Amino acid sequence: MKAAMAAFFELPLMEKKKFAMGANDLEGYGQAYVVSEEQKLDWCDLVALKTLPLEQRNLNFWPLNLPGFKEAVEEYSIEVQKVAEEINANLSILMGMERDGLKRYQGELKQLMRMNYYPPCSSPDLVVGVSPHSDGGSLTVLLQDDDIIGLQIKHKGEWIPVKPIPNALVVNIGDAIEIMSNGVYKSIEHRAITNEKKARISAAAFAYVDDELEIGPLDSMVDDPHRPPMYKKIKYIYYIRQVLARKMDGKAHTDLVKIQT
Ligand code: OGA
Ligand code: NI
């Protein structure tokens, strides 16, 4: 998977542009979190592909003439989805349900694979690799470089580096699980910074629910009046549209659906 991603980003720009992301597209080669004409772009190139379910792949965005790319991405996406499903099963138990609790509620999770390429930057203090955000889906499983630190999480107002553990994956709780868990599991604010000398590549596999699903705090996580629902119910598509239309700017995206008390 790492070799396949590196090979893609090494393609000449003209080749990569054949897969260019259109305005309002989630898929293709382009930049993250573009919400206005005026903003400074992140110091990052990416290619995002809908990877699961297999029938929702849009092969026009896939570099099919790059040897081994499709095979690697397909195999990795299927395996990493099993990791996400296993974590969901365990989270279900922690949330007071059976192992299949989240699966029953969320249905079969979809997957968007975002492959990020952070070029080296001679003035890393002047740019940000990926702007602060939380991941909007259910769970994100991130494959990152074993020896380059780039990812940071916001903890008590400070940016804390997530040091890579060799051969380990990083798992983020996404906004949807924060909402379903009634705020018990927080979708962490994070960003990535760049590096002066070395390029860094990562793959974020976002597992997310169907657009039409209404998400809200799960019954097992609500106990009125001790633990009243803290989030409104909302159709996932409406939620994610609002999230993608704005930068985080110090406010959590999940604030959009918090019930004010
Ligand atoms: C993302 C993300 C961090 C990284 O793609 O959502 O947070 O380390 N990436 O690349
Ligand atoms: Ni992220």
C-alpha cells in the first residue's frame, strides 16, 4: 500500500491531473478542505477514492495503468475495513450493546480512502500539512509513515504529536460515533504538520454510514434525566454537508448538532 501510494504521487503532474477532483467532489486528486477561493491551501496533495462497497468504486478516478495500484488499494481497503469492524464490535460492547449493536444500527459501513502526500517544506512553520479538523465519519484508520512525525492531536489546548509506532495503525473516533455515544467517545481535533526534509505519505480509511441514515445518541447511551441526549438526530448527509462546507476554526463540528443546555 505504501509503495502504491508513493508510485502514484511520483507520477508527473499531468498524469495525476487526469484524476482531478471536481468542485464539490469527494473523489479524485486534489486538495483537502477547500471551502473558499481566498483561503490558503494546505501543504498537501491527496487522492481520495471510494473504496467500499466494491460496487461503488468509480474507476475513472483510479490510475489503472499504474502497475499494482488497484490490487494494493483493494486488498488494503478490505483488510483495514475488518479492523474498523472489529473495533466497532468492541465499541458496541463498551456502549452496553451486543457485539453487533453498532452494525445493526449503522448498517454495512462504507469506506473512503484518502491518500495524503505532504511534500517537504523549507519553512514548515509557515504552512500546515492538513488544517485542524475532526473526521466526520464513524472511525478512521490511519496508516502513517513509521519514522516521520506529522500528525498532532489537540489536547487541553495544546498540539500533541502522535508518535508513529512501527507497523501500527492510528484509530480516530469520528463525529458520528461521538454523536451515537452521546459524547462519551470524542472525535478528536487533529492536524498534520510538514517536515523540512522528507516527504510524508499517509492513508486515512474513513468508515462511514449511508447518507440516508439518521444518526443520534444510541438508546444504550441515554438515560434521562441522568444522561439526557446531548445531540440532535440528523440525517448523515445533512451533517456531513455542513461539516464539509466550513473550516473547524476552534469550534467542534459536532457543536452543529449539540443540544444547548
Ligand atoms: C486525514 C488526516 C492525518 C495524517 O486525512 O483526515 O487527518 O497524518 N490525516 O495524514
Ligand atoms: Ni483527519
